[in-house]
Amino acid sequence: MEKLFKREDRETNVQNYNKIRSELKSGDLLFFSGDHWLSTLIRGRSRSAWSHMGIVVKLEQMDRIFLVESVLGNGVRMVPMSNVFTDYDGNYKPYVGRVAWARHKSLSQDEIKVRIIKEFCLDNLTKQYDNWEYFRIAWRTLLGSKELFHDDKYTCSEFVWEAFKSAGITLPKERGYFISPGAFWRLDDVEMKGIMI
């Protein structure tokens, strides 16, 4: 990725975000590639550059754009989109890693599905992170089971999967055993719009 998309400094990333801000839409996807140990594990297991993802929610009446994501330690949270570039973890630093912006093609012209995804995101704020899902993935992999466990807790990918499912959009599972950012990224219906960091 580094060869295709060179890294920019913080100020340039903020300027680039400000240039494309008006193009972001509710339901857009952000894909993250971090350096956390869990990120490395997810990237390796899913054979993908991406280890985390979230959904863009735009509140047009207030001219505000947010990232809704499920993160370890917090669960489902909503943060101002600009924080990805300036204060991602509350330490006045941008996200450490790469961030890509993409859009599912079926959302380009379907405002009803966009609204349903947006409502799902807002209705599920503060749901817990699914800490046990990684153990269940290992167990399913060993047993060859493709049955997913459903509860009211979400990993980042489970959250996106459920949000899109609520709008009638089926997203794939990784080799049938788990849900990952890489499985979504590889979809023909997901169009990369740009690398943000």
C-alpha cells in the first residue's frame, strides 16, 4: 500500500479530508489498517490489508459528519469524522495507520436503505464490544462450523454486517467462519473512493 499511496503529514491529511468532506455520505465505509496486535491478527487471518471498519453517518441538518464504529474497550461509539485525522483516541493524534474510504454501490441511489443504516447506527450506540467473538472464530475454524453466534455485542465487522443486513443488503462472511473488513473490501459492489490517511 505504501508504494501505491504515499503517506502524508497530519496537516495534509486534514486538508485532504476538508476537500472531500462534502462528498461523504451516510452509509459510506471506512477501512482501517492499524498496528495494534489485534489488527495484525485480523489482517493475517483474513488475508487483507484491513483490520477495522466503521460507517459514516452524516447529520445534514447540523452539517456534521461522524464515524460510527465498534471498538475494543468502548463498544459502539460515534466520533466526529475530523477526529480520525486529529484526535482519534483522545490523545490529540490522528489514527495510527492507513484509512480508506469506500461506498457500497447499492447505496448510491437508495435513500431508504441509507436511512435504515443510519437509524441502525444511531439506535445501537453504546452497545458493547464482542470480546468473545475472537474465541468463537477460533472454535468455529477448528470445528469447521459456519454457524454464527448472535447477541447484542459487536466487533467492528459484525456491527457493519448487521447495519447493512437491516437495510436488506447481504454482506459476505470470511470463508464462512467469521465476518471481517477484508471480506467486505473484496466485494465487487464496494467501490474505493480514496485513501484518506
